[in-house]
Amino acid sequence: MNTRELAKYLGINEKKVYSLISDKGLPATRVTGKWLFQRHLVERWLERHTDNYPPAEATPETYQNLLIITGSNDLLLDQLLELFGCRHQLPMPVSSNLGSTGGLRALKENLCHIASAHLLEPEGEEYNFSYLEAELGDTAVVVNFCKRLQAVLVAPGNPKKVKGIADLALGRLRIANRKEGTGTRLLLDRELERLGVSGDKIPGYETAFGRHLDVGLEVLAGRADVGLAIAAVGGLLGLHQVPVRWERYDFIIRKEVFFSRGVQMLLGLLHDPEFRRGAEGLTGYDLNTSGQVVFKG
């Protein structure tokens, strides 16, 4: 647009256009002595100068060139995202350890593309479905990422002869605990409830670590006697692992973004030989159902 056309577009006189250029930074280009204005830049300038601009509602399309995964912490997932970043320049993978319940809430608010979760159902067999239904109804797809082993981690050689979570009932072992909202904390609390043990009787129960690795490091440093975490951390740090249970660890994806480019690129890597070899180097992972859509039993 030229100056006259822009003045008409904005509903002002031409002299005011010149003052907006000098005083308010109205985007303009001078060509052979005349000012010219690109409509899309003028519209962006108007948006930036709007009072009481309404906040944009988040949608999966809001995060262009990003693939956002939130929820449960996992070592193998970290490896997958590193491989994704090496293979593909865009979208760029971004992850946040919010815990399984935090991941589902983020997915509900359209703040991520994928939530990772391992929330044990009340009956003690299935994972994630009742929590998913409460937060998202039937708007999401569940894809298995892996099955993994949860274990009580103790010092090398198991000097205190720990046999399992039941040993915490004596109140003599200090625990490094996961934070509330994580599937591992839920598993621990379920086991303690089954045993009739109150968490406040266990030294260290009030601690709250965001990552499985942090729990393992506390045990390795001797600041805790035990910690419930994935066995992979124990293998990585050379800790003794007392198996507790194998669990299903899933990706939860909204149906409307399931076939989006970034999501499908990530799911495609679940069958990649390099990813599979990386999993073989970690303790306590089973990929037999990895990449399969999971339905409620």
C-alpha cells in the first residue's frame, strides 16, 4: 500500500501516517522517495499495539517446529529424544518431567503433543486408562513405549539385606522418594497401603526427587538406604536392584495430532535398529509391545 491507501485502511489522515512511522515504529519501506507498506507487517504492528489483547488458546498447532513431550521421567525416553534430534532437524523435541499425572494435565490443556505415563490402576493390573478417561475422556490414543522394571535400589552388595518394600515397615531404612504425581510414588503408596504402613513412619518419606536418577544418586552417595526407581538407574550406577514389578509405560496422544508429522516421526523410531540397540544396553526394559496401540482390557 502507498501512504494514501494506508491512511484509508487505518482511517486516519496521511500526515498521521508519517508520525506513526517516526514515533510508533510503523513498518514502512522507502522506495524512490515514496513510503510503501506491506499489509501483513502493518497487521502485525497493529496486533502488538492492541490494548487488552486476549490470550491465545493453546492448540497443538501453536507449537510449530516443536515436538513437546511431558510426563514421566525415563532414561530410555531420553535416548529416544536424543536420537530423534540427531536424525531430524525439525521438529525439535522438547521434554519436561512433570510426572505422569502432570503429563496428562498438560495434554488436557493442549500444552504438549505427547504425555508419558505409567499410572497403576486401582485393581493393580492395568495402567493409565481410568486416569486418561477422567482427564480426557475418549479423545486420546494410548501407544505403548515399553515395559520396564521398577525396583528397590540399594547399595552395591545389598549390605542391609533388603528384600523389598515390606522392609520399610520397620522404620530403620531411609528412603529417597519420588515427588507426588509420579507413577513411581503412586506405586510406592499403593504398596505401603497394602502393607498397612504409614509413610510418615519411614525416614526420608517426605523427600521428593523429580528424576529416577536423582533417587539412585542419593542411594549411591549413602544419603539414603533405599529408593524405588527404575532398574535401569541401578544398572547405570552399579547399585543392587530388588525387583518390585514390571510396568507398562505408555505414550498418550490426542487423536487430532496422532497422525501429525512430528508424532509419526517419533513413533517410527520405536522400531529403529539404533534405538533398539540402545535399549539393550540398559537394565530392565522390554520392547516386545513397543509402538503398539493399547486398548483397555
